[in-house]
Amino acid sequence: PRGGGWGLKVETGPRGREPRIDPRWARAVAGALDGAGGAFCFDTLSITTRGLEEAVAHLATARAKGYGAQPDGLPFVVADGPDQGASVPVVHEGSGLAVGIARGAAGVDGLAVLNPVRPHPHLGFQGAVSALGLGMVDRETKIELHRDIRPSVDTPLCAGCGSCLDVCLFDAIVITAGRAHIDHRRCTGCGECMTVCFMAGIEPEEAAGITRYQERIAAAAGAARTWVAGEAPGRFGFFNFLIGLGDRGSGARARRAKRPGTLGILASTDPVAADQAAWDLVTARIGGPIREWGGYRQEPVALLDRAAALGLGSRDHRLVEV
């Protein structure tokens, strides 16, 4: 054991909104873990959300939402913040992918991923595998993982409203002659512009970038799991929160979306099974493919297939209600 206790990967979500993972849920999970006295919560710097891309603001947002601020609150750290030290370089043996594991999360003896399931522009939905693959790595690695994605504006659909420009953290979007244009020299491919587009007029260019992206996220998840486990099986818990799946914002995709509502919480030691179960539950509730909820054409097929091939788990699952 490294002596770092249990690390709980959580998401606070953007400032001014309810936390994506309520700190009470985190405390409940920590209380159920063996040796929870050393448990702490962490997140990593964002490449998509303004206010979460810098450590001081991220910490302030976490405290405002109840993390580390209450007498019974769990400590909270931004795991790749400058006060945590340099990231740990890890090369995933099965793929050759090099990642930087955030130093503040690198010393855990056990890892619990508390993931709020929600639509994702490149995956169809954000699940436990992608939360592991992106949540344990530093911001520089996140940017590198997204490099193959090239969003493109469907100009006839563009209203020139500037919503995409407002959310871009990399100044990659300009409005020219009343239409948005993306500078791919600056763009990281994060997909936030796709999420907020009022007319659903931004999509990835037709290329193999999505498949490669999903496979690299699976490899990053494999690297993170191997790092935590070392030569021992390690201790892992994956929680997919399917809570309030009707709260989607105001973009065109959200306006057209079917709303699954609340389906419960999935818990497993297998992130692949947890994601497949989430996928099955959502599509069963809405009576159609996942895009009718998220509004994105992508599905996490390559992600889950690659994760299973790398030994992270199995897409076969059995639900046990408790």
C-alpha cells in the first residue's frame, strides 16, 4: 500500500449549478469503504468548462458546493494543480500510450470513481471508463487525447449567436460575417462548442478521429487502473449515477432530447459492465438509441470494445437490485 487511502474521483460541475456529484453521496461511499478514514475527493483540471480549468477557481467551486467545507466534509484536492507536484509519467503496456497521472491522485491505495452519467459529444455518453481515463490524467494529457477530433461548423445552420465562442477555453472560434469559424490550429477537439450550439450545427469532421479517440480513452483508463493496482489486484469501485437525466440545458440537442429521468445508481468493480448497463437502461427507458437522449451520432462501441480487449472488464453484465 502507498498509504494514500481511498481516492474518490468526483465532478463538482460548473460554478453556479448544483454539484454533479453531491458531496453527501461521496461521504456515503467513503463511509462504506474499508479504511475510509483516509479517504479524500479529487478532480482534475478541465479543458471544457470555464472556471474549472485553473486550480484556485476549481477549489473555490468545490468548496462552494460543499466539498471540504463542512465539519464532516471529505478533503478535496485538484489532483493536477500546481501545488500537487509534477504528474507521474506512465506508458500503457498494451497500447504504448503515454499519459501523465495526476500527482494528487497517484498515491491512492484504492480508487472509487463516482461518475454522473451524461451525454458526451464524442462518446454518446460519459461513463465510468471515460471518467477513469480522463479523470486520473493531467490537463496536458487530456488535451493530447482530444487532438484527433476536428469539430466543423455547418455554416447554413449557424446563427452567429456566439454561444460556442463564449465556452471555448482556447480562443479557437471567431465570428466572421455572422458565422462561426473554428481555427483547428488552436482547437483541442474538446467538443464543448457542440454541446452548447443553439442550432446543433457543429459536428466532428467525417474521419476516423472518433474511433481513435475512444480507443485512446480506453487505453488511458487501462494505464490509470494499472498504475493504481500495481502488481496487486487493487481496490476499485465504479458508480454510475443515473440521476436527473432530464436536466440538459438549452442547446438544440437538449430541446429535442428524450428525457430518461432518474434510473438509479449502478455500482460495480467492472467499469465496462457498469457502462454497458447504463447504456442499456437509458435506451430501454427512452425506447430508442442513445442519440435520442444525447443528440450526438456517436456511440461508445469502440471505447467499450477496446476497454474489454485491454482487460478492464466485460460488456456482459447482470443487474442485481439492492
